[in-house]
Amino acid sequence: MSAEATNTGAPGRWRGRRIDLRRLGRAALAGSGARGRLPDAIDHVAKVHRAHHPGADLDILRRAYVLAESSHRGQTRKSGEPYITHPLAVTLILAELGAETTTLTASLLHDTVEDTEVTLDQVGEQFGAEVRFLVDGVTKLEKVDYGAAAEPETFRKMLVATGNDVRVMSIKLADRLHNMRTLGVMRPEKQARIAKVTRDVLIPLAERLGVQALKAELEDLVFAVLHPEEYARTRELVLAHAGRPDPLQATAGRMRAVLREAGIAAEVAVRRRHFVSVHRVRLKRREITGSDLGRLLVLVGEDADCYAVLGELHTCFTPYISEFKDFIAVPKFNLYQSLHTAVAGEDGQVAEVLIRTHRMHRVAEAGVIALGNPYAAPEACESADGERVDPTRPGWLSRLLEWQRATPDPDTFWTSLRDELAQDREVTVFRADGGTIGLPAGSSCVDAAYAQYGDGAHHCFGARVNGRLATLGTILHDGDTVQLLMSPDADVTACGPSPEWREHARTPAARIAIDRWLAAHPAVPDPPADPAAGTRPPVPAGPPRGAERPRGPVAVVADRAAASVRLAGCCTPVPPDEVTGFPVRGGAVTVHRTPCPAVHRMITSGRQPVEVRWHTADGAGCGDYRVTLRAEAFSRPRLLADLTEVIAATGAAVVSAAVEPPYEQRVRHTYTLQLADAAQLPELMRAMRRVPGVYDVERAGRSVAAPL
């Protein structure tokens, strides 16, 4: 974490509150002070810390500073400042965000093991196991041992440690912020390399941990390094508005009056956008007004007051309903809670408004840092493998830790990590059992399956989204309800993912699991296609052509001499179907099921139907009933074998079967079956419907859901 030198001049959220590092350096060189008294160099950190934690034990901070200062003594940064100024500045950043004492202690010591002769065992002996764990979590791996893999493996180690204690990443983020603030004396190519890693990894992690204060300043610092021209243009735009009347201040004054009259105790302030936020608004709206340079922040005491404020503002101002979002009822994945709305402000300009409680505001700014020590609560416990269970550990981190275990290759891990963090937001979908799943925007049902079931998702054969059948490639949106359809077959080779699943997977966890399964289960080549038909050839089954067929009930024409009767192939009627006949050439009659669409077409065209009925001849019960069924299913291995096995178990014979090529993971099987008894048909359709992957069975000619 040894960083680097002078300030770039980029705007910082705390620029006005930053302490003079040269003064700190002089104070550090002046000595550690009398025993039991706080050294001058850490006095400011202690005052900020006590403002958040009045009863904090400052002695451990004094001892940590003494060890850090003595071990780093003689080391300087590239700016020429004493090295101790870096851990002091990192600790101050965390103190301003309200971090508790253990985090600040580890922050003071975070570079000692990496850059001095101090060992982890010494840190543990003097400051306890928690501080030792945090210091170890942020200590980089040696390039001597890991070579080019040192950076990705360091982040892997840090993420694993973060999974056990989120305070590890809090220290790393503050460390990177100070390094970015002091990046100016580095070579331009090294500045760009550090800024890119900050953009691709650290800023998304700050977003996911809810530390918006750090994220905003990191974004501006990266913006200045990687896009200096756009940064300068945005800076000039902001400065150009600085001397003009502020329409947001006028709107804020009106809001204070409205809320005061309503008897709602609230603070209303103008919250300025940071440079990257202004840049994004400019790209979105092309032109910038004074109201676009900030938002109005309304702070109240209780959750109910937030909704009371919303009601008053929507009553007394013209609201833009499309801008309303309720992140109190449905918090974001990173702990963020607030009501968002927009109203018409001065001169009709749009004024965006954030409404939240003071507690919500602290969490919005500091995220997990504002939660203090997550292990001091009674619910803190240990898992079966001895690791601490973090009650604040977010779902995205659990998913990340799961897939990283299956990615031993550093390059694959590094690429997958960047891909995972590149998703700029998450969606929350509801499970059928009432739980929720957090997924990156653009995720599909495949991703939801692996997020919920891990490798058990190999058994998934379909999904219902908001109550409707959907393919596994269906993209999920915020608020969707997903029910994953799972095969009961314990043998995963009976179903399992197809290569198409890989195309629909957006999350590394899903992609890695699918790749691992496909590698272990090579695909069996498909039979050659029929070039003329463009489809797979029909699969022959059942009795051979020309075999003697048993006799049974036949359709006869009512009140007419014996006539040649043919059963229509389009709907394959069998007893006890309601049937209708139509005379054809040669005196024959073609019999259709009455609901068959062909019946409607012929009657509409003027053809006259004749009455027909079923007649049972000698040998009833050993009949010759033919029926054509279509099975609609989600494509999976062994589906054809499972369906034909079920058909055979009911006593039906397969005359012919055809399988159409899968489309969007759906497949259609068409079977012409010979039944011994028409009464078999309902049970046959029920049995086919129970085959994993099959979601509908219909008679040819019209859609008929399988009986339940």
C-alpha cells in the first residue's frame, strides 16, 4: 500500500477538512509524546473519532500509533513526507466516516507488516486477534513469490478476508483513496494503471459496500487521471455556474416553509453533485441548468416522516411521478435507503429530491463502515468450519466468494472479477418461496438458478416468471417473481445444462459451473439432419408397417348404409371424442374431432357435415386407436428416452415419433401412438406431463392441456 506522493488537485469531498500532512510529518518527527498522553500527530484523529464514539478507548490508538511511527521511522514517501503520514491520513478518512476503534487501530498498522520488520504475530500479541486479522487481510502478497499473479492473488486474498470481516475492505478503500489523492508525482503510465484498477475494482466494491463518500471522490480522482479533457470541461462548467443565483437554494427555502407549516421537523440542504455525476447528467441531458448541479436532501427523524414529507412535497409542488423511487420499502443491495422524487422548482427547472432519516443518511454515506463492529452484536456467531459469520455480508459478496473458489487460475479470476464488478447495478427478484435473489442487471433465469441452488441448478429444466412459463434465457427485471422448475431425478446426467445455457449466463458463478459440467459431460453428437426437411429425421418406433392390427370401435355414419370411414390425421379422433364427419369423393366419410379447426373451416366454406358415432365391434378392448400427441418441453438430454419409456409403461405403442430442433431451449416431440383402449388417453397424457422438462401435452389439431 505504499503510495505515492503529491495531490493531483482533483476535487475531494473532504478537501476543506483535510489535515496538513506536512504538519503531521513534523509532529511525527517530534516524537511520541509522554507516556499515556496522545501524540500530537494523532490528536486530530482522536477528536474526530470521539465525535462519533464518545466513549472510545483512545489508549489502543496511542499504542498503535507509537508502534507504526517507530517502525516506519526513516521511511519517506515519494513526495518526501514521512511515511507515517500515509497511515495517519487513511485512519483519519475512516474516523470521519465513523469507523470504530478496532478498524482505526488496524488502519494505523496496515502497512507495518508489509513494509517494516513488524510481524503479524507481534501485532496479534499487542493488539489482539481482530486487529491481526484485519492487518493480514490488507497486506499485499510479494511479487517475488507470485510474479505477475501478485495483484490478482492479493485481491483474491483480500476478498476472502472481506467475506469473513467487511472491515478489511473498508481499510483498503480508504488506503486507495489516499493513494489516489497523492498520485501526482508518479509516472503518467503508472498513474493510468493504478487509476484503471481503481475504476474496475475498487470503485465498484465501494458502491457495493455502500460507501458512497469514498466512491464519489475516487470517481473524480480517476476521472481526472484517465479523462483529463472531459474533467477540465466539466470543472469549467461547474465554475461557470458558481457565480450565478442558485435555483436549488430558492427551492430549498420554499420547501422549508412548506414543511414547517405542516409541522414536520426536517432539515433541507442542497447537496452538490461531484464532477463525474455532473458529467453523466450532461451526457444524458446535453444541456445543464443550475438545478442539475445538485439535489435537495431532506433529513427527518423517523421512517414515517419520510412519507409525510413526500406527501407534502407532492401536494405543494408539481411532482414528476416518473422520477419517484422508494428505496425505503425496498432497499438497494448495498444497504442504501431513501425516497427519490423530483418536483418543479424555480423557473420550472427540475429539482431532484432525496428524503431520508439521519440514520439512513449515515449509512448512505459510509455504508458498512457506519455499522461499526458487526461482530459485537449478539447474533454474531461462527460457522461450522470455524469462520465468523458476518451479519452484514451482502449476497453479492457471498456469490463472488463461491465462484472464486472454483477459479484457481489468476488470470481467469482477475477477468471474472472485473466482469462481475462491471455490472453497474443489481436487480432484486423474488423467489416463489418468499425469499429474494440479488443479481446483476441483465441476468437471466439461468443466473437465478445458480445463485439460488449452486451446482444443484444443473437439475433446473425451466422457470415461471411472474406466473408465466419462461425459457431459462429470459432476462429478469427488478421486482420479478421467479419460480425455478427443478427435476426430481437424482441423476444429474438425466438433465443438466446445455451449451445454450452458457450464452444466457451473465454471472461468473453460473458460467463457471456450466463450463465445469460441460467439460465433465461431453455432448453426444446429434444424428445427421435430413437436408430436404431441414430437421432431424423421424425416430421410428412401435410395430412395423403392415403388421396386423387388432380390431375395435370404429366410427360409423348414422342412418346410412355402410360407408368407407377414414379417421382424419389432423386430429386423430379416438373414442369417446365428439366427432363430426364430412363426405369426400368416392362415397367415403372423413371423421374429425368436433373441436378440430378443420371442421370450422369446412362448415364456413359451405361443406355439409354428416352425423357419425362410435360403434363397438367384436373384440372391443383390443382396439386399434391411433392418436397424435405433441409434448412441449424444455430441451435437455435423455428427454426422448424418458418420454418413450413413460409411453411404453402405459401400454401404448409408438407408431412414429419426430423431434423438432430446439428453439430458445424449447423442443417439441410429436408422437403417433396406438392405444389398446381409448380410456388410456387421459392417464397417458398425465404421465407424459410428469416427465421432468415437459410443461404441456396436447392432442394434434387443438391445444389441450394435459389433465392434472
